[in-house]
Amino acid sequence: MDEMYPLETANDYQRHLNLSIQWIRWLLKPIGLWPKSRVIRLYRLVNIACYSLLAFLFIPCILYVFLELEDLYNKLKQFGPLIFCVMAFAKYSSLIVHQADIRECLRRIEWDWKNINYGSDRNIMLTNANFGRKLMILCTFFMYGGFVFYYIAIPISIGRISADNLTFIPHVFPFSSYISDTRYSPANEIVFSVQFMAGGLMHGITSAACSLAAAFAVHACGQMQVLMNWLNHLIDGRPDMSSSIDGRIASIVEQHVRILKFLALTERTLQQVSFAEFLGCTLDICLVGYYVIMESKSNDVTSVVTYTILLISLTFNIFIFCYIGEMVAEHCRKIGDASYMIEWYRLPGKSKQCCIMIIAMSSTSIKLTAGNMVNLSISTFTDVVKTSVAFLNVLRTTT
């Protein structure tokens, strides 16, 4: 039964808010992207360190690929990690540029939790916050699962290599000999350790971007469900609502406008990140699928398992982006349906026109896009998979 909640304690409010934002705080803080921190100078140093780690992976590897490698398959084998590195760089830069927008989104989420005090509304928000948290944990699990296999399992399975009276650890990202011969100790161990940290950073950036998108989109869906709950009580009212029809209509329209502004802000914050994910995953799914096929021919079980897990994590990552885009669009349409399904004919006089306005706004609602060019939806995900498979077939035919 619906009821007013008693005034929350600070611990209750913080616990409910943490369901929405705690996980992204844990992911963003270590990489210097948490926008609510007061230690600005420290975060700038962290940003510089992160850029340096990404450059440490990318520059020596690309020099090695184009100046030293001659075998076509080995070149292709390095393109996948390089594309992933470029994706991480683009997403990290975009999140830094949009830190003010992220801060505003977090402020709006906090405001929504502070200003909800009705039983059914809060239950809706708690259900969505728990769902969003599970999505974020799942995304992080898949991404770091790929990291563990690629940066730990493969080096362990290969072991130390002996050549030219030297014994050294093989690097996940090859290091150009034009910069340094990393077969010698301690350069070999230092480069391996730094590459390990840089790999963790890249997967952390990807997990943070995906978790941020999931948190914002799921919160918006929760607010839209709250709005639909308000629409159901538009005619007869509710204890926490205005006693007049016009007052209830004003609250509903205000809530709808807040949701649309939040979605517009979310779209502006994440459209470059979504585009980098969309383009990068299309290429990487193709390449990693190619690696799985080629490594299976050589009966290298560790590499096959590793690349299969990476393929699953990349596919799941782009699926999450497309799924939340579909979810947001579906909830926007449901607002229009809910407006029509209420007993609007009982509204007095011109008050009926408010339903027309809400239905019209719902039909032209904001959609999450990748770079403002591709709508994020389940059909987009199927297009990504189809395109990747088509590229894979071309790659297999030509090589």
C-alpha cells in the first residue's frame, strides 16, 4: 500500500544514493575522473600519469608494428590491442572534457533522491538503482575478466623466453627496439610492469564509461516510471500531491521537463564515448574473432580461451550501450501510452490538453546516440555484429 515515508536519516539517504553512484565513484576516482573531488591539482597529476601510461603502450607498439614486423598475421594481431588503446584514449579525453556535465548529472541524481518521499515512488527508484548497480558490476566483471586472461594467463602460459643467451619475459604489447632493447634486465621487468598497469587502466576506463552510461540511463528510466506513477494518480490525486488538478498537472509537466533535460545532458556527456565504443567494438569484434579462428588452428588453448573471453567482453560492452539506449527510448514511449491510458476524459475543461502535450513530447523524445549519428538500440547492436562478421569474412578471404 502506498504511504508517505518518515523523514530519512542521513545514513538512509546516503545508502540509497550510493546504490546509484557508489560504483562509478569507485571506478572514476582512481583514474582522476571523479568530478566532485576538491583535490583538483592531484587529479590533474593523475590525468597526466594516465595519458603517459596510454602513450607508453601505444607509441612503442606502433613503431614496432610498422618498422619491424613483416608477417601479416602478426601485424593484424597487434591492430586489435592498438585499436582498444585508441578507444581508451578517446573515451578518457571525452570524459575529462565533460567533467562539468558529469558533475551536473550527479547533482541531479542527488536532488531526485532528496526530493522523493512517497512509498511506491521510492520503491521504483530503489529497484532501478539496484538494477543499474548489477549492470555496472557485470560490465566490470566481463571487462576485467578479459584483462586477467590477456595480461596474466598468456604471459604465464608462454613463460620466460630464452634466446641469444638471454632469458626474458614476453611483453603483451611489443616494444620497439628503436627505443630500447627490453630483453635485458631490469628494463624487461620494468616495461612488463608498466604495461600491466597501463592495461589495467585501459580496462578501467572502459568499465567506467560503460558504468557511467548505465547509471545515468537507468536513473532516467526510474524517473520516467515515477512520472508514469504520478500520471496514474492525476485524476484522483494522492496524499503527497497538490489538492487541485492544475497543481498536479504542473508537477507532472515539471517532472517530465526535468527528465528530458537530464536525458539531453546524458546524451551530451556520453555521445563521444558511445561513438568511440561503437566504432572501436565493430573493428575489435571482427579482429578478435579472426584471432580466435587463427589460434584454434594452431591448437593454442590458452590463446583461444583468452581471445574468446575478450570477444565476449567486447560484445557485452557494446550490447550494454545499445540496451540502455533501447531502454530509454522504450520508457519515453511508455510515458505517451500512460498519458493516453489514464481517464483523461474526466479532466475538467481545457485540462485535457495537457495529455496531448505530454504525448507529443514523448513521441519526439530524446534518444541516446553514438556521436549523434547512430541511435543506440538493439537493432544497432545487431548491425554491429553483422558488420563485424562481414569484415571478418572479408579478412579471412583476403588473408
